[in-house]
Amino acid sequence: MVAPTLPPLRQTIAEFGLSAQKSLGQNFLLDEQLLARIAAIAPLGGGTPVFEVGPGPGGLTRALLRSGAKVTAVERDARCLPALEQLGAHFPGQLRVIGDDALSIDADALMGEPYHILANLPYNVGTALLTRWLEAPSWPPMWQSLTLMFQREVAERIVAAPGSSAYGRLAILAQWRAEPRIAMRVHASAFTPPPKVMSAIVHIVPKAQPAGVDPATLSKLTAAAFGQRRKMLRQSLKNVAGALDALDKIGVDATRRAETLHLDEWLALARQL
Ligand code: SAM
């Protein structure tokens, strides 16, 4: 597809008065080559439905549109909407913009067909949405991949292995029914304005859910165990009904601590309960 001529992103920002607001976690990416590489992480082709959260001035959005994707973008900052409308005019029929808080949107209902999710979001919103997407009650989910920017330390928690200090609920949540990987590290200087921390993009694809594991049980178990991660399991799980018996049945020593249990052991424990 021939890329239509668009004004440089800096010009769009100046024209629509989009000075970055800290309260909205606005750190914009303006390097179009970098944005094209980020868009290429997801397996997109002509007409692929994409749900983008937090398009801002539209840098990632234009990269997605250039790849031929059909984008639905949800942006909370009303100042960005005219700039996004201008962008949509360059790609007729490819961009739908919704001015709203992504946390109040039911993406499955909005998209109505399998779709991919891409987002460069403020840290707290990104983690809240990731948790929601990974805890979908039915599996496989309607989303086919997640490509999400996080501060690097959070990205490392998502892909962490047992025994490391980063290993916790987020790793278990992300790894038991999906496969996460760090697809790209992004230096703070790539953003305008640069944040204080480094960032990384995590790419996550759903995998088959292990049989017999109830998401709510796994969530309750890991909340109790990692809520007191320095304590032995016999202490941290003593208020979860049946958990100590279940540990015994699957042959896990109750003097171990949460961070030493492998994913398979968490799944066996949830299954026992
Ligand atoms: N995608 C653009 C980029 O890469 O340059 C902007 C990224 S900036 C880090 C985060 C964007 O998310 C901002 O445009 C901000 O207004 C938007 N945002 C923050 N909270 C949001 C929410 N709850 N729902 C939708 N958008 C949100």
C-alpha cells in the first residue's frame, strides 16, 4: 500500500495543541521508523481488526493504518480527537475513533469479531487492562494477540521465571493460559517527553488453557500466597480453605515460599481445590 503523505507528528502536535499531560501518562513516540517496527510485532495484514488503546496524536495508529489494519482506537483525551479525525481522512474506512476511557469499554462487544490489541499506555492503566484481558472467563479469548508497552520492570515481571525476584502473580497470570515474550526494549529517550524509566514491549498470544483449572481459584491462591511472599506456604495459605491438604496431596512441601513454585505446581494446586 502506498503511504499517503501525512504531516510529521511534531507538526500534528503543534497544530492541535497536544502538549503532553502528565496526568494522562502522555509520553509520545514520534519516530515513525520505530513506530513501524512496533506495529510489525503483531501479525497484521490488510483488513486485520485492531483495537488500539490511547492513540494520542496517532503515531502508532498511522503505522497500523499503513500496514492495512482496520483500527478502532479509544482515546480519553478529547484534545486528540480532531487530530485522529484528520488522520482517518487519509485512510478512508480504516479508522474508527472513540473518545472514552478504555477501562469502561467492553472491547469484545465493540469489535464483534476476533481482533488484535496494541497499546502504549500509562503504566497503571496498562496493568489494569492486561489483568482484565488475561482473566477473561471464557478461553480462548476473542483477542488474538496483545502488544503492549510497559515500563521495563513490569515487562520483566510478566515474563519472569520462578525463583527470580520479579516472579509473582503477574507472571502466573500471564503464563498459565498465554505465552508472553519481551519483543522490544525501548529507551526512555525515544519518548517525548522522556519518562524516568526504560520501557519494553510485551507480545502475548493465548495458548490452550490447562484442563480443570478455575481462573478464580488460581487468582485467590496466588493473591494469598504472593500477598505474603516471604512467608512459608503453610502460613500464607492457611486461610484458603483446603489449600494445605491440597499441597500435601500434590507433594509440595508447605515450608516452601510462593516464589519457588513453578507454574505447573500452581496449576496442580488450583486443580486440587
Ligand atoms: N499512542 C501514542 C504514542 O505512542 O505516542 C500515545 C501514548 S501515551 C503513552 C498514552 C496515551 O493513552 C495518551 O494519549 C493518553 O491520553 C491515553 N490514555 C491514558 N489513559 C487512558 C484511558 N484510561 N483510556 C484511553 N486512553 C488513555
